[in-house]
Amino acid sequence: MVHVTDDSIPETAPLSEPTASPVGARWLRSFVLANFGMQIALQTPSTFLIPQQIAAIDPHGKVTAYAWASALGAVAGLVAAPLAGALSDRTSSSLGRRRPWMLGGVAAAIVVLVGMGLATSVWGVSLGALALSVAMCALGAGLNTVVPDQVPVAERGRVLGWAAVPQAAGLALGGALVAVAPGNLAGYLVLAATLLLVLPFARTTPDRPLPPQERRGLSWWLLLDGWRINPRRTPDFAWALATRFIMFLGYGLGTLYIPYFLSDVVHRSGDLLLVVAINAGAVVTVAVVSGRISDRLGRRRALVSLGSVAMAVPALMLAAWPTWTMTLVSSVLLGVGFGVYVGVDLALVTQVLPTETDSARDLAVAVQMGTLPYVLVPVLAALIIHNLGGYSGLYVASALSSLLGAALVWRIRSVR
């Protein structure tokens, strides 16, 4: 049993809706640092290390090889995330339900990152990307679920608003860390070290074991159960998943091809880091404020919708005026809109989870709705760029997707 200090969240029964006193500052700091550790190690390899590694191994086939590595990681996540969540919900360890998955996920990810640094073939790197995705799903099955487990509804906007900071800034920080590392292996080792930030939170956060009367058996149907959504029984959860998918599809269409837009349209390819940093800064600044406002007002849907509409505006501006100045302005405005959205979105999702007994599984499916669109974005973007208006058509499509998300969120009835 973990003893809780005055600055932590008091323990609650694992399957009860938390109604305890507000989240303590020490707990929140530890939670945010743990998320930094996870997000840096999760986001950085695919953008900075894996492309360089594959290019060094196979310079002529790097585009196709990188696509395979990315696809393997994405598909592995679709399978592993709900399964890890379902297993986490059923874990009856004396350490609790979530702590074993946090500790196991960290250990597995460290081993995988070291192995990726030592890989000398494209298949070695690709299998490493697959294994890293699985390890991160295990870590997420423990770390992500502590919010619905422990945080009262009235505090979730503030907590998840702060959790959006590592999500927005993790890639930039990870890129800076690996940039000063002397080689790819050293870069992977640095990322492995950042995962140690998870350990203090895993050690100190309350995590009571599953009571004997709540323990359930395992079955081969766990994976299918994870993705079997019944819109008639849980319509609000289904609409929340649809909204999240559409919103991240729009954001992906608007951001994934910015490197090529900078090089092909505005001829400023060397300024990619500046654009990324400006956008991340806007997201970080707004997300925390958005989450706190949603808690105080007791309203989530209006802010999700406002953020979605705000994301559509800079996309349309960039479609109409594809200039360097407008790129900088749009980067700020897009970051503001996405910050408003991401600061509230997961707080809303936690309020429409179908059951308390399967919260990790259902939350894992919701998180995947934020990553699945990135599997589709390259195909859709290529089609639009080549056949439906070039980059202007791409940004119009991004805006339309965001506006659709702004409308869909109002179909959720049980959350204000």
C-alpha cells in the first residue's frame, strides 16, 4: 500500500468515481514530468533518429523504408493499445492496477531504444519501431488512466491542460536533446534516460490493488472487445471518438506537409524549426488556460468547438495567401486553436467513458483516435495535392475537417 502525503491525491476505491480534494501541486508536477519522459521518448525517434538511421543504411530506398517503419509502428499501436488497456483494467498485482504497467512499459521501452540504437539493418530499425510502439502502449495503459482513476471531474481540465504541455513541447525538446548527442546510439540512450522521469510518479502515486470481488478473467476476446463500440448503448462515447478522429485528421492535414510546403511554395525550408517552435509555444501557452477555464465554467463542448473553429481559420488563410508572413501568422493561430482544443478534449473524453471497470481500455481507444488519422493523412494529402488544388486544396480540406469536428462535438449530450 502506498502512503499518500498531504500534497497528493487521497486514495479512492479503484472503481469509484473520484470526488476527493483538488489535485496537489506536487502530484501535478510529478505527473507532468512523467508525461515529458513518455512524450519525448515517444515522439522523437520517428522524426529525428529513425529517418537519419534509415538514410544511412539505405540512402536510395529510404523513402519506402521509412514508410514501412512508420506503418509497422502505427499498426502495432492499434493492436496493442486496447489490449494493454484491457489487461491493465484486470491487473490484480499487489502493486496496484496501473503501477506495474508504468514500470514495465518504462523497462521495455528502455531496452527497445538501446536495441534500436544498435540496429544495422532497415528491418532491425522497423521492428524496433514496432516494439517501441508496443512498449509505449503498455506505459500509456498505466500513466494515462490515472486521471479518470484519481482526478475529480472538476479538476480534469486543469490536469489534462498541463498534460498537453509535454504533448506539444516533447518533440521540440527531444529534437534539441538528440541534436547535441554524438551519434544515433547516443541519441537513443538520451531518450531512454528521459523515461526515468516516469519512475518518481509511478513510485508515489496512489494505486490501490483491485479488490477480489472486482477481479475478472482473461479471454481471447479482449482485443475485439476493446474496439467493439456500441453507439446505441454509449452514443456519447462514440461521438467523442468520432470528434477526436476528425479533429486530428484536420490537424494532420494542416501540419504534416508543412516541411514540403516551406520548401516548394514559400522557399524557406531552413526555417522549419522556427515554425514548429512558434506553433508549439502557442499550444503550450493556451492549453493550460483552456483546461482551467473549462473546469471553472463546467463546460467542455463549447471550448472544444471554439478550438476547432479557430483551427479552421488559419488553414483557410494559408490556402488563400500562401506566403511566408502568412505561414508565421497561421502557425500562431493554429497553435492557439489546437491549444484550446487539446486542453479540454481528453477531459471531455474521460467523462463519457462507458464503464469505470474498463477505463484503461476505453481511454486507450480514444487516444488511438488521435494517432490513427496520421496513418491516413499521407494518402489523403498526396491525393489532394496532386488532384484537388495543390497545397491550397490541402489546407481547405484541413479547415473543413476542423469545422466538421466543431459540429460533431455538440452531439455529445451528457457533458455540458
